[in-house]
Amino acid sequence: MKQQLQQRLQQLKAEYESGKKVLAELEAKQANVRDTLLRIAGAIQVLEEELAQVESEPLSEYPLYPKTPTIEVSPPPEIED
């Protein structure tokens, strides 16, 4: 009987140590995921602020084509016979 109890005690201690190791690994993963989420949230915030700023600025600040001068041309004079 005593031997069975000692054997069971050793099994439980081994399971306990294994569980502690798994818990430590999970806590480390949780911390890594939390850090990653914080970085992503920061990047989202920056991009949202940049988009808001771009949307509030006039379009002339971001032309699609360079401004080219326009020249008005008058029609040629009529020639009389």
C-alpha cells in the first residue's frame, strides 16, 4: 500500500511540474501576442490619423498630374478677298 501511495505521489508531482512548464509557455505566448496586438493597434492608429489628415487637406497638395500652363489661342484673322 505504501509503495502504491509513493508511486502515485511521484506521478502527481511529475504532472504538476509538467503543468507548470506548460503554463509558463502559455504565459510567454500570451505576452508575445499582447505585444504584437499593441504594435498592430499603434500602426492602425497612425494610419487612421494619416488618412484623416490626407482627407482633410485640399487635393491641390497632391496633384495627379503636374500643373501645366495653359495658353489661349485666338482664331486666325479672317482674310478678305
